[in-house]
Amino acid sequence: MFDRLRLRRTSPTQLEVPFGRPRGILHQLKVFAKRKPLGAFGGLVLLAMVLISVFAPVISPHNPFDISAKDIFAHPNSSMVLGGDSLGRDVLSRLFYGGRISLYVGLVSITLGITIGSVLGAVSAYYGGKLDLIIQRFVDAFIAFPGIILGLAIMSVLGSGVNNIVFALFLVLAPSAIRTVRAQAMAVKETEYILAARAVGAGDFRIILRHMMPNLMSIFIILFSLNLGYAIIVESTLTFLGVGVPPDVPSWGGMLAEGGLGYIKDAPWLAIAPGVALAMAVFSINLLGDALRDVLDPRLRGA
């Protein structure tokens, strides 16, 4: 009987690792592409747009600011693949440079808005009481206004400019992040490891940053990916309405405003090129965001 209960000794070289070696990032990307092919396609399209925007000064065939009288409304040709605009500037070069503005504004505003909003949401849920009441009333006040209307009001006060658009989008995006993260943090703060951290005397700052925020990372990534397309749309809308990026700076919204109804019959490429680029960017971001939500959301992971 004792022989049956005796544990068999093994040398260190005979120990077996039950879960195997941790997989690398390339393997995880392959698994993600196999499980979510549409999400992988959206990620590749978004990566291509980012690379084109970053290396726009290298790959652009012309200077986007050069004006040429002979190329005004030039049809697409070998020299200008997407033709010329109302001032003879190369549409393809301005399309490449316009992606830099749209992606820069979207990424910076999303990073600031979602990050600060997530931290405020976790703080509001952790402390509760009067602090939670004050933060949520401010959130209600901002959410009461539609995003574009609030952006127009802020830009009318601050004036046009890239940094002003970033600040306006930050105020538009942060309240929704606060509300969403707070709802998730309310459940996280009642878990056993948070109660254990309090019992051993961990400070509030350490509990929020070291224990709560890592467990809210999935909702943070989901908010980041799903709101990036919305931020690009709002930036293009503000620029289209004339309160965003200055007219001389290449941007997709400005190109749409320039190639609107006034030239849609004589030079349709002025509106088609930035419209397709904007649609592809938002579509690819939405595909990637939906795939990340399905993979990272614990409620959907089993499905």
C-alpha cells in the first residue's frame, strides 16, 4: 500500500512542462489570422496606410504643395496617377500626406482620450462616493452633446489647427471611455485579489495601477481600436466644414471639401480618391476592432 503511495523521484532533466514553451508573437499572429481572417485583413490594410503615411516624403511622386497652372484639373496620366486638383497639385501626393494628418490626429487623440478616460473611470469606480458623483455628472454633461456638435463648438472657440482638433477629440472621446471603463472597474474592484491587496496594506495608487488597470486592458484595447475610426471621421468632418485643418495643409477632409459638388462632374477624382482612402481606413479599423473585441473580451472568447 505504501509502495503505491510512494512518489516517484525524477531528475531535473526528466521534469515535463505540462503547458509547453510559450509561443512567439509570430505564432500568435498566425493563430489570430486563422481565427479572424477579416480582422487580419483590416490590420494589414491599416499597417499599409500607416507605412505609406510615414514614408510619404519618400514615395510621393511630387511635392504636395507645388502649384502648376498647366496641371489644373489634369486627368489621371503617367505623371499624375490620380490627376491634378484645382491648383494643379498632384492628388496622389496630397493623398499620401493627408493620411499623415488623419492618422496622427486619430492616434494621438485616441491615445490621450482613452488612456486618461480609462484611468479616470478606474479611479471613479474605486473611490466611489462624492468623487464618483462629480466625475459622472461631468461625463453626463459631455455625453449629452453629439460628438460632432461638441467638436464644432470647441473648434469655434479654439480656432483651426491640428493640435486644437486633437484637444477637441480628446474632450469628445474621454467621457465615453470613463463611462465604459467605470462599469467594468466596478466589478473588478470587488474581486478577491483587490480585497487581498487592501488587506496587506497596499496603497490606493498601487492597487489602481498594478492590479486594476492590467485587468482592464482588454476593454482599453477594444475602445482604442473601435474609436480610432470614429476619431478619423470626426477630424475629416471638421476639416470638411472648414473648422479643422487649415486649407493649405493636405488632409482627406480638406480634399473632400475641395472636390465636392463644385467639381464632381468635371473632376470626379478629386472626391473619389480621398473618399475611398477614408472609407478604407475606417473599414479596416472596424474589422480589426471587431476581431480584437471577439478575441480579448472574456464574455465572447468562448464563442
